[in-house]
Amino acid sequence: MYRMPQKWNLQDIRPQNAQKPQPPRPMGARPQPHQDITRAVEADESAYDAEPDRSPLAFDRNTTPKRKHLIIGAIIAICVIGAGIFVNMLLGGATVTVYPKMKDLSVQADITAKTNPQVGELGYELLTLEATGEKQVKASGTEEVEEHATGKMFVYNTGATSQRLIKNTRFENKDGLIFRISESVEVPPAKDGTPGMVAADVFADGTGEQYNIAPQRFTIPGLKDTEQFDSMYGESTTAFSGGFAGQRYILDDAELATAKDALHTELRSTLLARLKTERPAGFVTYDDAVAISFESLPATEAGDSLATIQERGRLQVPLFKEDAFAAFIAQQGMADYNGEPVKVLDPSTLQFAYAATTTAVSDISGYPELSFSLKGPARIVWQIDEAALKDELKGTKKADAPSVFTKHSAIRSAQAEIRPFWSSSFPKDPEDIEIQTLLETP
């Protein structure tokens, strides 16, 4: 029987693994990945998770940040350490902290200081400041007057025996002007190379302004042709004043005294203020050591029935060199002191008082010596020779530093720090060694 060959529709012909036809996709819808492909990818990822690649180039995603942090931290630490080492080397050197020897004293001393001290004596220098002031006062007219200049003179004796000079003994300057002493004086002999000295008030033998002379030296005419003529002489340290001949203003005594007192107060304040700023460094002085004296200058016309009076104030104060002053105080208060360099930590803790109360209102410029007392606590601090210490420490091993410190009697204790930290010896250049002095131990 004849059969008709079977007809095939193209839709019936499909590959063995062909997928079922998918319904049409709506307009605008996103295409979806093929389901089989998705399963294949998932299968591949499962295989990846199950057997991770262990090749040298592989990395674990979960541990990578931790490793990175460790690496960065290590790099930073290396940089910090390296910078520290570099800075330490750049700032290489040594710092030595020393604690000097100290001792506290209770000072109760009567002292005579001299302008030309011998060994073991305290010397001083004199600081002099001057200022002038003026005021106007009423004048009731003028009068013809003649007055003698007056002043103070210091009479010196370089001979081996004392010499008495009677009242009105003459003294002559290089210009032939004669001055006389107001009272008799006994001039002591020289001692240990220092001339004997006595202060004397003098007045001019004549009147007039020509006797208002500057400080100078005088001979004693009455001793001419004797040995004492060469061994005795007079010296003034301030100008003589008051000499006058002619018309002078007549001033009320009470008003004149009031005006002078006001000027003296102003001048005293001015001079003390200047002392605070003009006091030289490296010296010890005391406010109670100040001596202030005043001198009246000639009055001048200021107008109808007025005159201008003038006063000169002179401040003098002894200055003691810090090192010599401290050594003297230490010598007075310590039996075992042997002359090492020391200083008084705070000299203001000592109270100064002249032996004679009149010294504070006198002209002390011609005095060869001053007597006074010092009382109170004083801390003596030994001075360390920093230059010598640096020179001995340079190039020395740190372990040998204590033996160097013990050579300096002024050092109570000391500590040393050397840079860089691994160095075991002090720098060879003394300039690279710093000395720090501390009074109190930590």
C-alpha cells in the first residue's frame, strides 16, 4: 500500500538540546539571561568557592585590609625611628646637669671696707650721682655782702708718726689761694702702706667767687722746709662753694628753709630713682649704704621781688664686687673656707648699717675706709668652672664622668646625658657640651 511520505514542519525540527520556545517579551521589558547559562555560571562560582586558587598570585579577599594596615604601620614605624635616629645624630652632644655645693650662714659682722684693701680685707668702689634743682622765692631787696667759700678737705699723712694741726692751719692750692681748717685735727700715721687720714671743714682766707674751686690737692705752707711737708697734704673731693662779694638778694629765712627742704626731697627721689637704673652689673650695694649731701648754689634774679635758689644733690654709695664680697663673707663665716670662687645667692637678705649715723648724710668721697655692719642669713654657693669642666669631659667615656666630677670641689652631684643615645663618650668639641647648673636636687 502506498503511503504518502510524512511531511515535516520546520517547527518540528529542533536540536536535541533545544529549549522550549519562550513566550514573547512585552514591549519595553528587559531581556532576562538564559536560565541554563545562569545555572552554568552558578555552577562555576560554586566550583570556585569550593576549590580556591592557591597559586602564588592569589590573595584572600578577607585578610587583605589587615595585611595592608600591618604593612603601612610597619613603614610608619620605620620612618619614625629613622627620623628619630637622624635627629638624634643631627643634634648630637651632651648635657651635664650639675648641683653646686652650698652652705647657709648666719652673718653677724662688723666690717671696715677700704678703697685700697690688703689681702683678706674687703674693698669697695664709690659710685657718685649728682642732680640740681631750683625754686623761686620772694626777695625783699638786695644787700652788699662778702662771704667766704667753704667746703670739706681730707688731710693725709704718709709718715710714720701722727701730726697735729691747729685751728686755722693754712692749706694752699696750685694757684696760691689759701684755705684754713675750722678746728684742730690729729692726723694719724700711715699703716700697712695706707696713709692716715682725717676729714676737716675749711673756709677760704678771702671772699669772692674765685674761691669756689673744683676738687684738687693742697700743700701745707706751715710745714715747708720740714719732712712733714712732703708726707702731709690735703685733698678736696667736691667743689668749694659760697664765696661771694657784691649785691645779694635778701630772702626770708623761713621761706628759704621751706624751699630748700622741698628741693632736697625732690633731689633725693630723683637720685634714688637714677641709682636703680645706673647701678652697674657685677656689684653688690645696699640702699642703706647710700649717702646723700646737698650744696647751695648762688641765687639768681627771677624778676621783680623774686629770686631763684638752686641746690645740688650728691648721692654716693659704696659698691662691692660680687666675687670679692662673697669670698669675704665666706671667710668670715666658715673656718674651713679656703678661697674657692663663691657667690652670695641673694645679698639683699643681709641688712647694712653704717657704724656712724652721720655717714649717711656726709660726703664720703674722700674716706679711705668705711665702717658698717652686716646682719642676716646668707646662702653661699660655690662657683663651677664650666670651661675647665667641659675641657676635662671632652672625649671622655661616660663611665669615667664621675671621676671627673669628683675633681671639682664645687660640685655636690652631677648627671650626664649624651646624644646620640648609643654613644658611650662625650663629644670631642667642648662647644658640644652644655652645662646646666641647678641649686636644688630633684
